[in-house]
Amino acid sequence: MAQNKNALIRYRTIDKCLQNRSKRWTLKDLINACSDALYEYEGKQTDISKRTTQLDLQIMRSDKLGYKAPIEVYDRKYYRYADEDYSITNVPLTQIDMDVLTESVEMLKQFKDFSLFQEMNGVIQKLEDKVYREKDHQSPIIHIDKNENLKGLHFLDALYQAILKEFVLDITYQSFKSRQQSHHVLHPLILKEFNNRWFLIGRNHKNNQILTLALDRIEKAEPNLKINYDRQGFDADEYYKNTFGVTVMSDSDLIDLELKIDRYNAPYVITKPFHPSQQVSERCEDGSVIFTLKLHHNFELERLILGFGDAIQVLKPRRFRQRIKKKFKNALEYYL
């Protein structure tokens, strides 16, 4: 058990003792009570020194944890609260506590579609009520991108449970490119979020191919209990090691990319690399920087490059450079 948790158990134990005014509490009594409480939680005897308990009392008296406990010594031997109604559990939250709680609640609410967090809904609601009771409503300081209207989010928990409990799924799916629905018997492996969109990555039972299915294109997902689940040692980090985004290509689509970023955007790309393989190969006199990366040539990579507009230049490979050049020329036609 972590030391800070041990300390909290001791503080709460001392608090209960000092609230009980029917007994006269000596330092030794408090030490024994704390030892008993830790034994109850840990299942093993923990030796608590006199010095430790004295420091606990000192911290509780101080404002370090916001307690400011009115602990007094009487008859030069016994401890009690000067205020009979005092308890550390009644200490009001500080402004810092309120700010942290407010942002924590807002962040937890982003994950409400998972049953793991749905079970916390009551706790989150209580926290939210506590926050708004103790301070005026305040807009969140941390804002997380979300799209409440994104289709398919209701599948999140069912898919999460399928991966967690390891059972196969019958998926009915219709991609944007297809006029007809397709059906897959899938061994679900992971859920992946990219660009504010969710994807299910799984292994096709029929041909062992890894599929990436957007949740907003899933029509139906039902458990198939006739087939035994098989993860086959899937490693997400290994699978995506050469990929930007979610579309993993074959080794033949792996390219050694060389990009030149202008002086104004170079600091952003240095501090937030496109990919772990990114390396600075040259810093130019005009302040621009040349980067190298080793990545799959996929749709997401093209969108990334195009999104930088005239701030980025593809130097290598030539074939990829020509493809990006053609896309920019086609885009220019819309403005002529």
C-alpha cells in the first residue's frame, strides 16, 4: 500500500478517535488505533512510531491539507478536538480543490459511453452536485473535442465489452464506397480513436485479415458464441509502428519520407512530431527544417501533408512528391 494512502488511513483514524469524547485519548492510544486500522486494511502488522503520529497530528493541525484541525492537549496527556462538532470530513473544499474537481468531472463525462464509466455515473453526478453547490457555475477551462451527434457511438460499450470478455462478433457494415452491406465474423482486438472518430480493429475469422471498421458505418454488432475467440498475440503498438492514422498498409507501401517545413511551422512539428520515426536531418539558413520519417503511404498521411498547404514541401520520394503536387494543382483549379 502506498505511503500516502497509509497516511490518509491514519488521519481518518485519528479523526474518529478525537470525535469520540467518551474516551480519553493518549498518544499511545492513537498509535494503537492507527496500527489496528492499517492491519484491517493491509492484513499485516504495521509498526507506527511515536514520531509518525506526532507528525500526523501536526499536519492535521496545519493548513497543509486544508484541515486546520482544532486539536488540543488537556491534562498534559490527552488529545481531543476543541470543537466537539469538528471532523476532517466536514472540511469545505478549497478553490483549488473546486477547480480540479470541476475539470475532472468534465473530463470523466467525455467517456460516458463506456459501461466502465457508466457505473461511475452516480459518483460523477455527486461530484458535479458538490461542485455546483459550493460555487457558482463556471464554464470548463479544459475543452475536449467531441461530437455528440457522431453516428455509431452507441456501439462503443458493446464493442468494449466484447474485447474485454473475448467473444467473437457478427458485424453488419456498409462503407462509404460500397452500395451494399457487408457481413464480417470478427475477432475484435482494440478500439481506436483518431481525428475525433472511433474505429474497431479486429481479425476477420474467414481469412485472418486485420480489418479497420469505422463505428459510424457499423449497422449491427451481435455476439457470436459459436466460435472461440482468438487474439493470436495481436500487439497494437507493433501493428501501428509505421502508420499515421488508422489505415495500415503493406510493407510495399512503406516510404522513406523527407519533408521541408517553413520556419514558422517548424517549431510546432518539432514539439509535436507527426510520428515516432520523425527525425530532424537538416536545419536550413532560412529557418526551415528538413525532417525524415518512415511511414505507410495512406490516405491519412496525404491529408496531413495537404493540411499544411504552402508551409510544407515534400522532397522525397519523387512519386509521392508528384502525387501531392497533382492534388495541389487540382485544388488550385477550383479558385481560377
